[in-house]
Amino acid sequence: MTPTTALAQAQAYAQERAAASGSSFYYAFLFLPPQRRAAITAFYAFCREIDDVVDEVRDPGVAHAKLDWWRQQVVRTFGGQVPPEHPALIALQPHIGPFGLSAEPLLHIIDGCAMDLQQSRYLDFAGLQRYCHLVAGVVGEVAARIFGQTQAQTTAYAHRLGLAFQLTNIIRDVGEDALRGRIYLPIDELQRFDVRAHELLKRGVGAGPDFGHRFAALMRFQIERALAIYDEAIALLPAADRRTQKPGLMMASIYRTLLREIAPDPALVLTRRVGLTPLRKFWLAWKVQALGRL
């Protein structure tokens, strides 16, 4: 197989990986110029691969071994002497120079996902933020660079927006995470709203008659905080980079809308994955692209 053929196949793999996920991120990528779209699609495919190691591999020892392999592949990709083996990194490698990418953020993402193999609870919001920094803030930093960042302050915006995205994922996935024995909502906040860990792990089944009220209060607190962090992030975005960072703003529009869908009945997240239709996601993304408003 020629290098050109290998690259074409890797790019097709990354594209399929991004499209198949149904993620809100995919709809934001559609409006990018071809080179930037190819770069962010490859990077997103890499992130999905790492996330899947933690979510789908049941044996922690095997998962650790797989993450170690990915670390080696990242070093290999950015070393430039030996080509990577995985199609996501083969697709990403041509974009390292043009977008000034480095290995360190990708290694941080792997470290963040590895935390899921060692920790399933967070004592407080400060501890949760450290996890979110690695699995989402760093992702936002790399994405901002690919989108066309020109101002240093845009990095702070990207990290804050990444935190908001991850908090939204945590809110949406409370029920799914419970099935894996994970609770990302901080323990001190569970205590504040008198929600017990075992009630979450059982997704409310067998809980007392007032569980719905207690859980709703907890979740509305989570939603309000996440929405406030979106506002904080957007306020940090320099005007000079607002045009280039439209993909992030598109995702913010989609994710904020999702939070508002959950807010009237937070108990829905215990039993199903709340989401927006593909058409609605595309519409929200298009509005930001065409009208420049969230």
C-alpha cells in the first residue's frame, strides 16, 4: 500500500468514526474549510478511540495496556521517524506542522481517561475540575488551535468551554455512568442535596418517595452551574477570534440547548440518553454560522 493510499484510507476511517458517533461536534465540523475539517476530524477520532478503551474494555489491566500502546503511538506520531499504526493518528500526522500541534496535549488526554480506571468518585468540584481539564479542557485547547486561534486569551476560553462541555456530558450521562459504577457528581454536592450514592447507582430504583425531588434539586444545581460556565467561557473569547472559533460556539449552542431540554425533568437522564435530533443540531450550528449568534 502506498503512503497516499494509506492516508486516504485513514482519513476515510476518521470521517466515518466522527459521523457514526452522532456527536454534536460533528455538525460543527461541517462548516470548516477542508484542511481544518480533516485535522479536527482526525483529532476527534483519536479522542473517541481513547474514550472507548475506558468505556468498553472491562479488564482494567487490559485497558491500561491499551492506553500504554496509545502513548507509544502518540510519541511515534510526533517523532516523525516511524509512521503511526492506527488510522486516527495516520490521518492526524500531516496536520502536526501546519497547525503547530504537539504530543503533550494528546498524552494528557490519555492520562485523563486513565483516571477512569482508578477513580469513580470525586470528593468535590475542585477534584472533578482536574479530571475535566485533562479530558475536555485540553481537547478544547487543541481544537481552538486547529480552528485558527490567533489570540493567546482564546486558550483560556477553550479550557473554560471544555469544562462546560464535560459538565454537560456528566449531566446527560448520569444513568449510563451509574451502569458502569461511576458517579461524577461531587460527593459533597450529593450530601448537600441529600442524594445517596447507592440511589444513583440503582438509578433511583427502590429509592424513597422523595428521591425525585432531591435528585431534581441536585441536577438543577448542576445545570445552572454548567450554563453559567458557558457564559463565562464565551465572555473570555476575544473578538478577534470569534469568527475562527465559530465551531466551538456552535457546539456551545447545541449543548446549552440540550441542558435546557433536560432541566424540566432531570429524572430522564437516569433511564435514557437525552439528545437532540440531527436536524435540530444542524439548525443550531447553521444559525451560529450564518447569523453569528447562539
